[in-house]
Amino acid sequence: MIFSTDPMLQFSSLILSNDEIAPHYFHMVLKAPISSYLPGQFVMIKVNNTNIPLLRRAMAILSWRDEELEIVYKAIGLGTKELSKRAPGEKLEVIGPLGNSYEIPDGLGHAYMITGGVGMSPLMPLARALTKKRIKTTLFFGGASVTDLVMRHEFSDLGVMVIPVTMDGSLGKRGLVTDVMEEGFKATKPDPQNDMVFTCGPHAMMRKVYEIAGKYGLKTQVSMETRMACGTGVCLGCVIKNKNGSYLRACTEGPVYYGEEIDWNARLD
């Protein structure tokens, strides 16, 4: 994996916009000191000026350029629901960029991305980097319904082939995104020497992605979604169990790993 050599920033950030782009999904833009970042990195955001909730929330960086930081989140818990109430003109405390990033190996032929819902956030900057290098990129994008496939048009605009999959059949193929991924692999026969899989989303989905990719000899890079308290490696609250029995901090040694590093049978909580 790739680690940034840029210093971590801690700053007060002005909210420029906080728009609901689909039911419960929000796109927030923050005025932030210009910073380079790597695809897959994240920030820690204090969602209000009180101690309820006490802890910051980890948010994948959708984009950070021209002094504007963008995130997409789903308002489903206490922290994200509080964040959805914040209005333009208010300020939030932010720490970042944090963590490591996806790695684009030399000679990569075809990048397969698999995600669902807000798991697409760290894959958006990866898609920009891949298409800038003219690497063929396919996104299998899953959700319960069409409203979960947020920002899909932005991927298409980059030149990514987007394959939508919904459980209710409201867009694209009906069923599980991993089933459609496997169907696609059977049809296209990926090249294990030159192709690679990148994923972010629910633990069970990523485990299945890793297993399917393994059948075709493909390496998989996974961005682990786990609860984080500090984001800086101090509290050890976000550890991921390694196959060798050791533990890795998702906020510093991660959140991106190669699938073979992970003990997929270990509990995340």
C-alpha cells in the first residue's frame, strides 16, 4: 500500500454546502486548506460543537482540490444524522488526510471496482487516477434500489464502465452485486497477470469479492469499513486481524489492505 508523506492537518472548516442527493445520502463540501491526498484516504470530522456524540466520524475523501474537501455520507446513525443538520456557513473541526491508499501497480491492464452505497466514496478518486492513466476500469455498483447508486453518473463521466445492480431491480440487473460480478468474470475471463480488483463496502460483500477474485487468480485491494475513535493509531479501537494472528490499525496501517492479509473469519467488533 501507499502511505502519504504529507503532514496531517487539523483545522476548522467552513461548510460550503450540505445537500441531500438521494434519500438519506448527503454530499458535503467544506472549505479546507489545500492538501494533496491519496485515493482511499479519509478525514475525521467532529459533527457538532457539543460532546454528543463525543467521537469524530471517519469519512472517506471523495475529492480534495482547490481548497475544497468533498465527502458523501449516509445519515443513518447519531453522528451522521447530526452531520446532516449542519448548514452552510457553520464550521466543523477536521483532521486529515489520514490512512494509506489504494495502489495502482505498474502494467495494470483492467481495474475492476466493486462497491455498494457510500462505499463508492474512496473509489471515486481511485477512478480518477485510473482513467487518467488510461487504464480500463469497470465498476460493479450495487444497492438495495436505484437511490443507493449515488454519484454513478460521475463515474460514467470519467469513462468508467458502470454496471448497476439493485436488489429490487429498479436499475440494472436484479440481485447481489457479487453475483453479477461473478457472471461478468465468467464472460470476460480477467487476466490474473495484468488485472486487479478494488473494493469498499460491507464486510460480507468484500469477503465474497475476495473469494470470487481468488477463483480467477486476481489480487484484491480492500478498504475496510470499521469504527474509528481517534483516527491516528493511538486508541487501538479499529484493529483488523491479520491472517498471521497479529492486529493492524485500520486508521494507520489501513484502511486499505490486500485481501490475503485479512483474517476474514475474525469479528470486526
